[in-house]
Amino acid sequence: MTNSNVELGRLEVPVRWGDQDAYGHLNNTVYFRFFEEARVNWLEQQGFGVRGQGESPVLIQCSATFLREINYPAILIVTTLTEAIGSTSFTLGHQILSQDQTTVHCQGTAKLVWVNRDTGKSAPLPLELRAILEKGLSSRTGS
């Protein structure tokens, strides 16, 4: 993931005291919850449900690179970016930034497959979603 990625969305999230681990910094599982919250928020804002009815995305892979620790209290910015688009899947990139956006604390990815919940099989990405994802990707690559 590079700094040239064009944001699809951003979400401000507070770090709660209970999000810390025994070492006094943000527990690694919370980073993934922040990614999920940003991803679900963005999908729902675009009009795509994630409630498991009809067709919806299913997470099949996620990763994170932890760059700087996060301590309580903090307000963070979680960004969502297009990384890759397939015929039935797409990969989003996420960054967790300090509120003043001077520090990148974590970078990660989430690969999702579009699934027909009735058949349990992958389905083509909706054209509207593909167009949104492509706009972010083409803006990033300068095409």
C-alpha cells in the first residue's frame, strides 16, 4: 500500500480503555475490528448490505502490519482504499492514522468475495460496486 492510494472512505474511532492489552497498548485484535468497522460503514454508505441476505460480501483474508503502537486515550482515523478488483472479489486497503494524520500506526488489507447467500457460491460483483472500486483504483494509478 502506498501513499498514492485514493481514499474511498474514512472513519474516526475512539480507543477505549478496555481496548488495551496487558502491555498498555492497543490489543492487536482491535486493529482488525477497526478495519471491519470502517469497511462495513463504507459498504453500507454505498448502499451494499452486509447482513447476509441475497448477495453480500464475505471476508476471506485479512492482514495487518503494525507500525507504531497505540495507547489510550486516542482518537484514530481509519481509511479505506481500493487495492485490487477481480470478477467476484475485491481487496480493500486500510490505514490507521493518528487523529492529526501525522502517524501511520497500521496498514492492512481485506479480501472479500461477493456471495449469493441462497446458493453459497461466489457471484459477480455488482456493477455499481465495481464502478466505485474502479474509480478509486484508476485515480490511484493515474488512468
